[in-house]
Amino acid sequence: MLNKQLFPLLLICIAVAVANEDVTITCNLVYSSLEPCLSYVLGGGLSVPSECCSGIKSLHKSACTIADRQSFCRCIKSAGSHTTEAQFSRAAKLTGICRANVLFKISPHVDCSKVK
């Protein structure tokens, strides 16, 4: 018989395991994949490095589930919380420049929970 004091802990462990099971996109993966894009986004680079486009396309291919795309969105939104409007604008142009599908709007106001 299950100890009644341990039952809530068991439920929490199951909930955490299920919640994290489908997410393969982590912020560390997003940040490392998009690091080559920083010079362009921050305004120091005139062109987008090919490594930047490769990182974007790789992330897009990895974002197979809604949970992945929402996690990707939250990471971008979090990283962008300290950027200027001009930097956000440059970041938003990257999918077009790199000819990648737009998974969600790059904006400080995007609601990541609505990303499908």
C-alpha cells in the first residue's frame, strides 16, 4: 500500500516527468545555435553569417512538437528581454534572410503559449 504522505510527492514527480518529456528544445540549445547571429542582431554585422542561417534551420527542424516550438519561443523572448526595438527588428528579419519557415512572430509581445 502506498504511503499517504509520499503520494503527493509521487504525483509531482510524474507531472514533472510528463511535462518535460516532449520538449527537446532547450534555451542552451537555442542560444548556442543562434550565437553566430549575434553580430548581425546587435547591429555590428552588415551581413548574416551562413552559420547563423544553419543554426536557425537546425532549430526549426528540431522543433517538431508544439512543446518544442513554445519552448523555442520562450527562449527567444527571454533573450530578447534586454534588447532594443531595433535589435528585435533585425532578429525578426533573420527567418526571411535565411529563407526559413516562420514558426512564431519574433516580438517582445508574442504569446508563446499560443504558438502551434
